[in-house]
Amino acid sequence: MTQSNKKENDGKTLYLYAKNQLTPFFLFFSFAASFFANTGTAMAVLPNYGFRRLNSLLGFQKYRTTSPSFYCCASLSVEKKSKDEELQPSISTSNRSTPKTKPSSFFPKKNQTLELVCESLGFKGKGVCKVEETGFVVMCDRALPGERFIGRVTRKKGSYAEVQKLKTITPHNDLVEAPCEYASACGGCKTQNLSYEAQVRAKEQQVHELVIHVGNFSANDPQFANVMKPIVPCDIQFNYRNKMEFSFGTLKWLPVEELHERQGGVNDYALGLHAPGFFDKVLNVQKCLLQSEAANTVLAVVQDCWRDPELGLSPYCVHKHVGFLKHLMLRTGSDAKTGSPELMVNFVTSSYKPELLQPLVDKISSISEVVSIINNVNTSVGNTSVGEAEYILYGKSSISEVLRGITFQISANSFFQTNTYQAEVLYRLIEECAGLRGDGSEVVLDLFCGTGTIGLTLAKKVKHVYGYEMVPQSISDARRNAENNGISNATFIRGDLNKISDNFGDQFPRPDIVISDPNRPGMHLKLIKYLLKLRAPRLIYVSCNPATCARDLDYLCHGLEEKNIKGCYKLKSLQPVDMFPHTPHIECVCLLELE
């Protein structure tokens, strides 16, 4: 994925695709049909499981499917911990010898407690479960396959419900001990206590189900097994992130049992990651196992001194909109000549007061890996880490990284693949899909090109690369990266690919290969229509969201009848890649060829 901040900023809306695991839902649908038929109740009360659409809040295009399924969107929420007596399930108990009581209603009620077994992981890592007596589907955060637990219904959406796990009865399959002390509270890597082998199995299965049920590809097709490739695991499961963003906060998150220890004032200040479901509470983090050791050294130094009253530093309060420190962003690269680590430290503040940061700068700059300290000033009340102005407090304005023989300069706000090690694997797969002839004759169109990482790694083997990206800083970085690497056959153009005009394409010849690497919402229907009209012989779709990827593959291959759009591509291969171990994120590389 190569668009600025697209992996880090998902917003507050969580899109759940329960069709990744349809088995329990088929049971629900079957039971519901029988139930209403026997009672004489009008079938109109059933949700429409046929042809459904969702207009998403983040600009998703309309989805379609011919399979029984549902789409739903729900805001993230965290309920207060229930009292001890609430841990007893209302419709089934942990004593298996006790006869089960049928639920009083077919649809579970809010705050009802249920005994559930997690069957699989769905999109965003939610556990997919079902009510035993009815087959009704429920989704539970932090529930893992095979786990039997008691959950309380927190949200009911008609065709599904969300539950909060209250108590584990039987642990999940493939249980391991999570090495991170914050694993149970932090939302960053929820599956640390699931063996890595089980994690990649679940991700591969999720992609498989989405391609079938959203993409409308048939598992009975003899070629389907050849199209679906096994997932590529990541050999490095910790210390793989080259970028981490921590938040300063006035209210430290505490577990329920420790709330009485809250002292107020500076003792409530925190630097770390937002607790899941809270925009105003920050889980104080001393060390993150996903980032580099050098970055953890910097984090420890900052944590050790930033609360000192003599420094006069204050965290930004999201309620009162006062305070100075907003974010601490740490980026790790490597020197192009020596390969030694290079670290950029970026303080995001509400105003420009370098004298307040100077004591921290003095301490951090003594760390040998630190070569750049930046101050981004963001005066808005929003939570973004991108500043309106940028100042260099120490060292240089960027750090470098080498990827497939190309040296990239990475500035504070430019996008770069977050897992450098696995990006090497990802880009190798993209090049294999490109099937270059070797004579340097191909023209490549690189859509959502970001800082040009994909296109530049191919440029020396093709005739010309044309890259499109909306973010101005990314285009500037792409042009600079091309110049620094002596690449003259790459042209980078700023343009919004969600708002392409009729004259889009006039600036480049018909490409032999199109590479599209959109952000999570996938491609706009206008762009899909353009690609179907363009009819490039080979199209490589790189996706960080297998659900929208499956939808777009459906449009490109099968068309969209109600829009009078005819597909013209054949899916030749789909390769899942695990870029982010211990998280629900999945990358896919798809090869399509013109039929």
C-alpha cells in the first residue's frame, strides 16, 4: 500500500464483514426461514440477505453479492466492566449437565449474557461466534478460535450483534503466552497470545472466504485452487515496524480494578497508545515490541523526563484544547552506505516553542542512532500528526532506507512501507506478477504511487513509469527519490484518482501494465470504469483490505450489470502476504490479465 497514512489512520468507524465466515450465518438464515414459516410471521421482518448495498461513511462504493450475507458498520465502543453476578449467562451456563433454556427471543437483547464459542476470525480480527440455540451470529473483540467464553451483548444490529467478553471458560486453540505486558489492554496487536502459525491460517482463510462470497468467484472452478496462493508469512514477528506514533494525554487509561488509585494532575499524564474505544484515554507505554530497539531507547528517554515540572511541558487536552505536546512519532531507517540504523524523532506540538523542547532535544540527540529531530506544529483541534509547519530541531530533514536496490529519502510525513523487511517480499511478488519481457519496452502506470516505491523499483527494467498520487508531499518525495537514484524514466503526477475526469490518460501512452495500490476503501467506481475502458493487458492490484479488494475484483472480472459495466479481466493469481504479525491486517497481490 502506498498512500500517505493509509495504514495508520482507519478513523473511528469499523467495517465488519461477517461473510468471511458464513457457515454460522447460513445456519441462522435457515433457522430464521423455518422459524417464521412455522409461526406464520410475515417474512418482511427478516433482513434482506440477497442483493444488498452499503454506502460507507468513508466513501466505499456500493457492494453487491448474490450470496446470503450482510454488511454492517458500527462505531467502536467499550462497555464498562460488568458486576460479578452479570458473569452468569442468561440462556446457557458453563455447567454442561444443566439443561439449556431456550432464549426468550430469537434476537439476543442488549446486556443479555451468552455462552459462546468463537469459530473463526473475521475482518479487523473480531471473533465470529454464534448462539448455539439459534445460530445467530455475534462478533466479539479479542475472542479467538476455539475459545469458549461468556459475553454480554453490547450492540444489536438486526442481522448480527456485538458482544463484550466477560469471562473465558475454555481457552482458545493454539494458546501461547503474549510477550508484551500491554497485550491485554492495547489494541495494536490483539493476537499475540495466538500462535503465529494459527494467525496466518486465519488470515488466509479470511481472504479465501471473501474472494468467494464478496468477489463471487467459485470454489468449484477447477482453476480456483491454482489462483488462490498460500499466504506468505513474515519471518520477523517483532521489531518489524519502522514507524510508530505515540500520543501524549492528560488522562492515563487504567483498568477498572485500578481506577481508585487515580491521583490526578501530572500523575495522570500519559505517553503511549490510545486505549481501544477511547479518544481521550492513553495507555502509558514504556516499550513497544513492534518497533526497533533504537526507537524504544528514545521512547524510554522521553518517558523518563517529559513529566518533570521544571521543564514546563504539558500534554494536549482533547477536551479543553489546551496543552503543548500532542504526538511523538519515531521513524527508523538505515544508512544507505553502512546499513546502520537511522532514527528520526518527530514532536507534534500545538504551537512552535522550540525552547520548551530543547531539554528533550539535548537528551535525545546524544543517542547515536538519532540523526534527525523534527517539530511539526499542528494548531488544529484534530488528532492528526501532520503539521501545518515543520521545523528541524537537530540533524537532517529526512532519513534513508534501501528497498530492492533503490535508496529512498523518508521525511517526517511521507509514506513508506511500515515493514521494510516484508516490503522486500511484497515488491518481489509485484515484479513477478509484472512478467517483464526483459527488453525494457513496457510502459507502467502506477496508481496511488505514494512516494514512488513500487514504480521506482521497476523503472530500470521498463521503458517508462507514470505515477499518480493525490498527496503533494508524496509526489515531491517520489520526484526526489527518482532524481537521487539517477532514474529519468519516471514521471510523477499529482491527481485525485477518486475524481478522474474524461481527459484522464492524456498525459501518458497506453500502458502495458497497470499497478493499483489503493487505500482501504478500494478503488472508486469511476476509476474501475476507466480501467475497464483502458484494457491494459496486465493489471496488478495491491490491497491492504481484502474485503474491498474482493469487491473490486468482482467488478473488474464480472462487471456490474445494473450499471451496464462489463468485466474484461481474468483473475490469474491472488497472493496474501502477512505484513503485520499479531494484527488483523492482510496485504494481497492480485494478478489480472485481459481476457
